[in-house]
Amino acid sequence: MEIRNKLRNPLIAVILILLIAIIAILATVGIWKFRSKPAERVIVQKEYLKSEQEPRDVCESPECITLAHQLLNWRDKNVDPCDNFYRASCGNYIEHNMVDGTRNTKKGRVVKRLIKEFLVQNHTSESKSEYTMKLLYQKCEALRNQTIFELTHDSTMKEVLNEILSLGPWPMIDKKWKASKFDLNAMLSNMAKLGHLDFGLFEVQLLHGKVLGVNVNYESVHNGEHKMHEIISAILTANNIIFNSTKIDKSITEVYEFYEELKKNNTRFDKLREFAPNIQFEKILKNLIHPQTGDWTKLKSKIEHGDKIFNRFNGNKDVKNETLSRILSNWLVLKFIENSYSTISWKASVAHDRACDDVVFHTLPRATLRAFVRNHFDRKNLKIVSEMLEETRKTYLEIIANTTWLSDEGKRRASLKMSTMKKLIGYPEEYDEEGKLDSTFGTLHVTESDSLYSIMKKIKRYRTELLMDFVAFELSLDPTRELMEVNAFYASYMNQMSIMIPFIDQPNMDPSFPAYAKYALTGNILGHEMGHSIDPAGIEWNEEGHYEKWMPKEDVKLYEERIQCLRDQYDNYDDPDFGKNLDSSRVINEIVADRHGIDATFHTYRRLNITNDPKMIGFEDVPSERMIYHVMALDYCAPRSVSTLEYTLQHTNHPTNSFRVNGIFSNLKSFAEAFNCPVGSPMNPEKKCELLVEK
């Protein structure tokens, strides 16, 4: 009864009506939202419809998407490929890139960034090579701090002086120095013990093949008397040695005047023998090998003309002339300092300006290679590239066999050289074993207490021992080679192809790439480098890496006529940067290798007859034999050259990027067919330069 009375209250009735209305509105909205949601059956229907669609025959990996981006955005669609394929492919490159240079230039910088990131990471490792890399980097970076530089400067200069004095008495600072104290062979031996290869009087170098040369060459330019005076002053001041600046300058000048006099009368060993007839080369060079693991007998046999040189300096006459003794003693010390410029931080600006990641990169190439491979490299690429090389080799052998102008003997020798060519894909296969590459650091011992100078000194000695072992035991990994270049090399003196790890990584190689992209990017370089084995220089080195003009004379004459066509083409090429002012004399070997390489690349891809190659996004309707040229051109896209014509002609060993596309491609019948270029158009001239492959 009480509730009924309350309901008769008008205010309560209004509230109830409003409440019922709100509930009704909320219910209506809820029903509307529910009905507006995709029903589960729709999702099932979508999945069903998706399964009914034909799969896209398009490469959609991130790597392929990046490649498609470059193909689509670097090109200039307003240019007819038959008029100027370089501009058609690369006309808008500069709008999408901040890097001066090509894709490989950018890759080189990326590799350095990745290594630097690894160096700054704060984590411990049991790897000796990683420990050495990081310690070297940390010590180098620490010296860029002014406070640390000042705290360690004097102790480092004392290390340097101790090493100088370990060579022998130094007349520049020894007031009691006498000629009787001078022992030329002892000083040279002590330099060898420190790992030095440039002794001032002579130099030890890696020559063709795995052969050492002992060379006398006084043509190099010394680095300036002022710089040398500055370093010596810093060393002596830090060691509290009182010195007369005028006398130091006089001694430095005396050495360099003697050196300049030698340059005027440079008769190689004759002049050296005249004033130093008793250089005990064998005794000196033995100190370059590791005392436990080195093998002098094997190394000695690999020194070019070793016995002849050693016997030539077997006189009993020592250097006794006081002036000459003083000059030679000072010269060896100055040469030691010159050899150590990169390691001596004699002033703060030297330490501050030092790029520490570059120091690691170039000083420890094997350790850098190991770090990159372990952290950033897809090892599947090694097998892919090795197989591509073998397929390209087969194509070359077919091309040589089908060439009409080569004689039977010419074909036999060219085929022999190509079939026996050795290959180094990234690094020797034995180093793929876990810990193998790291084991090569077994003789290098660095500690936290070492200064940067001390670490660099130890690395110099370690690298010299590696070089001696490389020659003596005929090892496969050249310690003088930059292992992290984005490049590939052919060495005539070894008849060997070497493809560096960064080159067979992104952007040149990825397992997901269509075959035409793999051959256009990596395969073309393989073909190019293999082509060097039969370029004008390559035909003077035989299959064993020995100097021999193996191509029959009548074949050479015919070959030179064909090469002359390429010379004329380059000399008359209207380059967008340099006009018709190019000179083929310095670049002809590269032009010939380009011409051979592109023939081998295209014919290899065509011979494989791949029918299921996926397409690239944006090029779904473009035939593969056209795509191979689109992709190939990307490697030569670059901003316009800022070098002068004079510099280019004197210092560049490669043809211009524009010619490597327009000039080389215009000789290809396959290119003209792929793009339907009319006969007589710039990219399909009536006259084409042919080498081994003919129409």
C-alpha cells in the first residue's frame, strides 16, 4: 500500500518514465552496435575467399621490397630506355639518396656502422678476437678525452723512447755516441723483431703470388721535417731529456739530404751495396717469423731472388765512416718513427682526430670479419654465390669453345685457365668451423694495462707473423687484404677469384631474390672479375699464376682488333660529366672485363632456363630478360661526379658509371631485343663491339 502511494507521486512517476526511456535507448544502441560488427561468418567467408584467390607470383620479402623501391623510384620514366638507359634507370637517384657514390658505397658505410655498434656494446666475450677489438677501440676512444690524454701522454712517450733505444744507440740524443757503437745489422734485426717491413734501406713486400720481395726503392717521399721534429721533441720532453732544437733539426735535415741524394743515384742494390756491403739479410729476416710456429726454410724459398741478394751482400766490410754511421743510425730511427706515425699520439689533436672504428676496421680485418659474420651475415649466401660462380664458369667454357676466331691452342689455354681458377668466397671454408678464425689470434696477447701504443705495437708484430706464415705455408687468407670491402677481386698472380663478405650481403645478395636479380647484382660482378683472367693483362699470366704470354700471337692480334673497338667507343663516348674527353688507356682492362662479364651473366641466366622466377612489385608484367638489365643498372647509379677531368683521367681505373651502362649495354643484341630498340637508336647501334660472344 505504501509503494502504491509513492507511485502516485508525480515526481517519482516522471523519474521512472525517464529511467525506462534511458534503458530503452541504451538497449537500442547496443543492438545497433552489435549488428554493425562483422559477424564471425563474414570472417570465415573472407578466409574462404582468400583461399580461392590465386597466389601472387611476386617476391614480397623485405629485401625484395627494398629492391623494388629502388627500381621504381630511381628511374626516370620520361626517358626512353633505347635512348639513354642510364638516365632511364638512374635519373632520379639523387632525389632518394644522401650518399655520394653507389649502392655499394652506402653498403660500406653501413658495415662500418654495424661494426661500431658492436664495438660500443658493453658485454663480455670469451672470444680473443672480440676482446682485442673492443680493447683497442676503448683505448683509442679514451685518448680522445683531454684529461686521459694528459694523464697517459708521458708514459706513452716513454714507451716509444724505450722502443727506439731497443734498436740501438741513437746519436741524435747520445752525446757520447761513437761510430764504434753502430751495428747496422743489429739495428735492422731489432726493427724486424718489432714487426717492421720498411727498413729505410730496403723494404720487404708481398709480391705476385705467395712470394716475398726484398726491394730497394728510394722514390718515396718522406713526411716532412717539421712533423718529425715535432714528434721527436714530444718524445724527448716527456722523458725529461734536455735537447738542442737546432741540433735536432740539423740531424733530421742531414738524414733527408742523404736520402734525396740516394734518389738521384737510384741503381737499386748497387748503391746500397756501395755503402753497406755487409747487410746480413738472412739474419735480419729470420726475425720476422714467429720463433715457435714460423718456418724459415720454407719462407726463405719463397723470397724472390733470395739467394742472389743474400750472396751479393756477403762482404766483410762494416760501416766505419763516422758521418755515414751517424746518418744511417739516425735514419733507421726516423724510419721507425715514420712507420709508427699512426700509433704515436704525440699531441692531443692526433688522438682526438683518430677515427677509432676505422683503426679497428683496418688494423684487425680478421676480427672484424668474424664479428660481422657472426652478427649480421646470412651464411646461406656463401653456398648460393659459390654455385653461381660455378655456373658462370661453365658458361665461360662454353663461350670460349664456341668462339670462331680463337685458335684451338688459344681455346685450350683460355679454357685451362678458366677451369683451374681458384675461388675464395668470403673466407676459406676451414674458417667456417666454430672457433677456427678466432684461433688465429693465439699468438696475440693484449691486456687491460696496455696502452694504445702498446696494443698497436703488438698487433703490428702479429700481422707481420701472419704474413710470413701466409707466404711460407701457402695459406689461403691474405693478411694484407682488406676483408671488409664491398667488392670482389681477381688476382692474376694466383689465378684466384675473391669475393668479400660484405659484397655478398644486402643489397647485392639475398636468398629471397629472384634468380635474375641474383645474377644481375652478384652474378655480373662474378662474371666481370672472371673476365679479368682474359683481359689484356690477364693473358700475360697463366693458369698457375706465373707470368707467361700464353695466348698465341695470331690470336692476340685478332683479340687486340676487337678490343680496339671498345677503346674507340670509350674515347668517343659523350659522357654527361666529362663530354667526349675520356681516355681508355687507363681503364681498358675494366671495360674488357665488363664486356666479358655481362655476356657471361646473361648467357648463364638464359642457360639455366628458369621459368618460375617471381616478379618484382611494380614490374609484374615485365619479362625476366628485361628485368635483368633493369636490376643490373642499379649498381652504377650515383650522383654526378665532382672530380675534375684531369683527376679522373690520371687516377681512375674504371670507366664512368654512365658508360658502364650505356656504352656496354649498347653492344648487346640481347638488350636491344629485350627493349625492342630500333636499329640505329643510341642503345642499338648498327656497329657493336664484340669479344668472345658473336652475333
